[in-house]
Amino acid sequence: MALLCAVVFAAVVIARLPAEWVIPVNRGPASCTGVEGSVWNGSCAGLAWGATPIGDVSWSVRPLRLLIGRLAAHVNLTRDSAHASADVEIGFGGRLTAHGLVGDLPLDAALLPGFPQNLYGHAHLELALAQVEHGVITQLEGRIEARDLEDRGQGNTALGSYLVTFPGGPGEPSGKLRDLEGPLALEGTLRLTRQPGFELQGFIAPRRGAPPALVNDIRLFGAPDAAGRRPFSIAGTF
């Protein structure tokens, strides 16, 4: 009887374990400015990784997945006007898998280090599956929209909106890219490589009324085909 009571007591303690006992506040490589709730259902305000701010995070852990060696939870992330939610699972070997990822975020260098300084807009994500292994995106299934892109370098130049759809499947993630609206007609493919990096190629053409600066920039891609489209190919690493 004493053993049973001890087991019950331990289970209650674990179930109600305050998140602030486990998650560091204002210390360590990953820290929060404030923590509420338990390790099973809780929230972390002002999450930061080192000097990089992440945002406010809340979670609801699915404890039964622990029985097969996986940490799974429904996670919500908010930072200023950016927000995202997904069912996230971490398995052996550091593989991170997200299902039902839905998010909206502004596209600017202040939020996304390495993003072009003069390019602004916002993105909308609807991904049935996203998988990352050792910092490399290995699977994607769903759609990503880049909306109302604008070059604020020398004057404000509207660049339009674009959509890339990933069908999923084995191999490096590869998606179909096309314009949704704007001064440029574009279609092509975007492949995410294991460096990690990307390869983007396709055809582009200015629409009637496109800004002269854009028309001149497109001429750098070479001679147009019979339909007035010019081939382009861009590659890079992260």
C-alpha cells in the first residue's frame, strides 16, 4: 500500500511539475522572461536563443508519445505580428517533424537574419508536413505564399506575390513556383539542397506596365524566347 501511495504521489508531482522548475528564466542559451503552467501545458514569454529573440511560446505535450521515445506537443508561437502553430515531434537523432503547420510572418531582415535588407513583404505557410534533420530541411509538403513583396532600395518597387507548392515525397524537397499577381510573370522550380541551400530556376517576363527598373533588370538574364520569357537560374547556401 505504501508503494502504491508513493507511485501515485510521484505521478501527481510529475503531472503538475511547474514549467519554471525546468525552463530557465533569463539564463542559459535558451531562456524565457517568464514561465507559466506546467511542463505538460504551459507557456514561455520572451523565449530567446542566446541573443536571438524567438517570441512567446505555449505548448501542450502529448505524454503517450513518450512511451515510444518521442517528445510530441502542439505548439503556438507569437512574435509581434508573426504567429504560427503546429503539432511538433522530436525523435531520436534530433529529427524534428511538424504536422499541420500554419503561420504568417513579415518578411524583413529584422525578423529573418540573412534576408535581403531592402526586401519586404509577408509570408503565409500551410504545410501538412515539414521535417528537419541536423539543421537541414529534408521533407516539405504544402504551400508557401510570399505576398506583396516590395523592394525598398532605390525607391519603392512593387514586386508582386508568389506561390510555391511542395508535393512531398522522397528526395530533396522540390516545389513548383509561380506568380500570383504583380508586374512579373514567373514560373519555375525551387529545390532545397542538403548543403543546406537552394536552387531556383525557371522563366520570367515583365507584364505590361512593369516598372522600367524591373524591365532593365530582367534583361540581364539573357535573350527572351518566342513568348518573351527569359530563363533564370539562382543558387545559394544558408
